[in-house]
Amino acid sequence: MTSRSAKKLGVIIAVDGDIAQVGMYEMSNDTEYLWYGDVLSGVKVGAFVTINQDDVKIIASVVSEKIIDQQNTIKSKEFDNRYNPNSINRIVQLKSKGVISDGKFEVTSKFVPMIGNEVSVTTKAELGVIYGISKAIARIEIGNSLLEGQKIELPINQFFASHIGIFGNTGSGKSNTLHRLFIQLFRTKHKQGIIDSGSQFYVIDFNGEYTSAGQFAIEEAHKKVYKLNTRNGGKGDKLPILQSYLFDADILAILFDARPATQVPFLRSALSLWNSSNFTGQSFTRFVVGTLKAILKSGNDATADSIDNWVNVAKKYVDEQLFDNLNKLKYNSSTEGYEGVNGFKYINKNTEISINQMKVLKFDKIGSQIIDAFDGMGEMQKLKMHLEFQKVHVSAWKSTNIEHINPLFKRIEAAFDALEKVVEVVDIKEEPLPYTTLNVISLVNTNQEVKRVIPMLLSKMIYDEQKRDVNGGKPKMTKHLIIDEAHNILNGSHHNVGDDWQDYRLSVFEEIIKEGRKFGFYLTLSSQRPADISPTILSQVHNYVIHRLVNDKDLQMLENTMPTLDRASFRMIPMLGKGEAIITGNALSVPTLVKIPKEAEHRPDSDDVELTEVWTRSGKEDTEKFQKVE
């Protein structure tokens, strides 16, 4: 449309930087105009208007409005004619957003409003340029602009090849938005390319909202839902995790809540030995029986209870009667060695243990049963067995106080019991990992230890895998990590308080969000409490979808970390309705107020509970039961 065909609203009467004032031609406050067959948004706070300057159209948004009384120039309240219809004028304040030049919208300070420039209503064609994306650019539809009803599309490359933040209070619609973003992506013609390239999407679902069939509009053959469960016997799915990542000192220190001064060094040493030894049943047995032999030969250099400690561990895996003769050994201070019954020759540091002595002590049978026990275990139980014998080994010669380590093993027992219910340990030879295009990991039925560790463990594993695949070249496939309720694991309030695991937890995700883009690894965070997320992580987000937020700390955090959000849009955040959001970031030219629709059928299991419906249904069921009894 030409400027001549646009409805004239007023003229610029004052300019102060990017803020301009418009003297309106009429006092009309119509919410909409019908103009040349189009219904256009009226002049109201948040709406766009067009400032005409030769062939350039400066696009501005309304930030405030007021009226002035021309006859009441001295502001007297005594004049009867104050605010006379023939005396008052409407003044609207505008903030420049960008310009339309040569049919394209761009953010620039090259053109600024000038006194005398006419202001007109922004037409549908101009809105299309502001919000629009070239038809040649791949895009998805996310919803409609709230004020104008204009279709809003997001460019796939600029939006999804970035880190995304979705924030809003409970019930504001953020779960629906997260789902809609990716369901719209999978509805495009690029879905088959996503599948064929081997690109993968991982959804960390703390509340079990994304597990239903049909969600994300992707065939079940390319979707895997892992419903992890540490409750009721743990009859749930198991998540494939590489052994090298699970059996990592930093990860296990987190899982076991190991104390930094005493227990973490023990774990590091024991795991270093474990990972370097590649134990089999035979080699492991040689090592642990060798510990017992060394204790016997050490005399009083070893602690008095070291043999008992070794036996107490071994009893878990060996028939108890095999230790009868071993239990009869007594320490003789004169020979500085151990003696038995029935003429058993003493053992000390100056003698070797004879074949007959090993036979009397039943080392061969004990060793055989340890071999069988070890070879018949799963990987986690093998490691647990190794840690138990390592505790004996490091404490036998007084280099470590066993009392400092003992409390750790109660937590090891509980942690491994939980992990065995949710994790399948995969040997490194079995790479690539058996994940598919879309992987939903539901943690709703897991305990706090698993909720804390699994997201970090999975994230680091798939991120390192992506780095290895890229290896200095261009990514041939991408990985997208989507974390719902991200404040659960990205809380920055405990950072740098002295505990190694807390620093490690955040350092993993900080590396991902700082370096991930160049490897084709992208993070999407959804949270009702952005203020609880580490500022370092939040500052690296490139595109935001902001639903209603009212907490001052959350709003302040967003204000400090969102350079693309203008003041007028920021003030609207606490007033947004359900499903309404402000989208801003690198993918859009201007912050955009959008109404995001719900999916009619397949949507997250996050709808508000209708209490009257529940109570009505329950009452009806009770009535039916009563009638059956009668």
C-alpha cells in the first residue's frame, strides 16, 4: 500500500532520541479501524504505528498516551471549560523499533522521527513485513500476534540453532509452548531429514508431562519414552549409560554425597584403580586375596581389626564356614606373626605363606567363590564389591581412618540400589548409544538422588559424544537437549560454596551452553523460576519465550539478561494471560506479543485439574458401586 492509502493519525510534534510525541488529528480511541477492507489495530499501548518519512517508513510502538487542554493553559481547576471537547488534544508517545525500506524491515538508527512527519496506522502489508519471514526461509507457525491477529512465524535456522529459554509461572502455558515449538518443527517437511541425519532430541521431563502417545507428532518408531522408576520395586525402563560416565569419580561423589576432605579422595583412588585394571573375576580375586595375604604378613604394622574387616566383606559373597580357620588365627607378639591351631606355623613379614597354610586357610575355595560371585554380577554390583574391598585395603595399614569412610557405604548401598532400577550400564564397545530421534526421559517416579544425577550424567554423555562426532569438522547431525523445570538442576545459589560436586554440576551445563552451538548441540530450558537458574547459563540464551511472571526476582533476572526486550514489553509480562507470551531474541526483529494456541488432541499432561469434574465423577462412581451392592 502507498502512504496515501493509509489512515492518517497525526503528526510528530516532539522528538527526544528514539522517543517521539504525536499530536493526534482526532480524539478517536477506537480499538480497531476498518480500512480498505482490513481490520487494523487502533492506537493503544503496545500497538504499532507508522511514521512516514519520504520513502522510508519508521515503525514505532505506542508506549504511553495522554491528553492536553489547549484552553486551560495555566492548569487552573476553576475554569468551567476545562477538557472541553473542542479544547482537548490527544498526545501519544512512541518508541522507534526499526524501518521498512525497500520492502524489508531492519533495526537501525539511520532514520529517526522528525517534527512534521505524519503518522499513520500500520497496515496489514507493513505488519507482514515486520513480522514476516521470506517465503524462501524455512519457518514454523507459533501463533498469532495478540494485538493485530497477525500470523507469527519463527525461522527454523535462527530459532532452533540456538539456546532457547521458555519461562512463566505455573499455569501460564509454558509446557504447551515447549511442546508446540517442537511439534511444529516435526510437522514440517524437514522431519524426514531430521530422522535421516541422525539428529536427536532429548526431553528431561521431571513431571511426566510429555510421555503420552502422539505427543510431538513423531512416529513411535522414532520415539522412545524412558519411564524411570525407583519406587515400588523399580519396575520401570532403564536408561542406557556408558560405563565410563557412570563410573566417574565426580559423578559418584555427587551420587554418594561424598565428603570432600576424606571420602572423595578415597573414591578417586579406588575408581582410578578400577578403570585402569579392567578386572575379570580371576584378576579381581588375585588382588583382594593378595590384600589378605599382605595383612597376614604385616604383623602389627596392620591394624588389629584388618583381618576381621576383610572377612566381614568377603562373607557377603562367600560361604561363612570357609572362614573357620581364618577366624582362629591369633597374633603372637613374640613372633610378630599370626598362629593357628593344631601346630599351624606362624606367618609374619619374614616368612612366605606356604601352600599348606593357604590350603588350611581355604584360600583356594574362598577365591573360587569370589570369582563366581564377581563374574555373576552386574557392573554396578562389581564396582560396589571393589569399593568394599578397597575400604579394607586403604585402612589396613592406618593410612586412612576407616571410621571416616564407613558412613559413605550406607549411601553407596542406597544409591546403587536406586541406580540399578533406572540405569543400564553399557560397555564402551557398544557405541553408538541406542537412542533414537526423540527421547523422553520421565523422572516423575524417581527419588531425589536420581533426579539430581541422571540429567547431568545424560547431558555430559551425549554432549561429549556430539563433540567427538564433529571433531573439528562441520556437524552432520545435531543434538537438542530440552530440560523442563530446569531450575531443579541448574540452580546457581549453591555455586562456589566449597563442595566439588556443586561446582561440577554447573560447570557441565555452563560448558554446554557456552560451547555447544559450534558442535551442533542446543539447549532448551523451561522454568517457572528463572531467578533460580545460574546467571551464567541464563545469559547465554539467545531466544526467549516469556509467559506471565510476577515474582520480582524473576523479572529482575530477565531484565538483566535479555538485551532484546524493550521496556514497554517488559512491563507487560506480569499482565499476560494464559497462553500469551512475548517472544524476543536473535530470531525476531522486534519483541512480539503472541497468543499461542493449544493442540486440540495431543498436548502435554499439564492441564489444570477441574475439581468439580473430579468430584462429580467420584460421586457417580460411588453411586454405581452402591447400586451394584444393592
